[in-house]
Amino acid sequence: MAMEAALIEQLIRDGIPGADVRIEDLRGDGDHYAAIVTSDAFVGKSRVAQHRMVQDALGGRLGTELHALQIHTRTA
């Protein structure tokens, strides 16, 4: 079952308040996405910690409802 890009964006925004989130459907199949997330919350955190924050915001959906997600994080 594919996951809608709008839901992915909303989950990340809810989990990382104030984040700028852009979602791209990489294959047009609703199963392979890229998330570009910019947030002040990432300041001082390692790239691994930043990515974990995004994964946590998805509430366990990565690997189940959401098949594949490339994560790109940036500080504001």
C-alpha cells in the first residue's frame, strides 16, 4: 500500500515543528520518496541524529506503509 506524499509531509511537520519539508516522489509510484527537511532543530546534531529525528516523526511507518525514503537534512 502506497503512502501519500502529503501525509509524509504532515507527519514530519508534526514531529519537527517549524521544519520546512519538501517531498519528492522519485519514481511516480507512491512508494519511493525523497524528503528534504530544513530545521533549526538539527543544529548541533550529527547527520545520523538528524535522520533519526525524521524517522521518528514517521512513527514506525518507514519500511511498512512507506517502502523507501531518501532523507536529506539541512539546518536553517
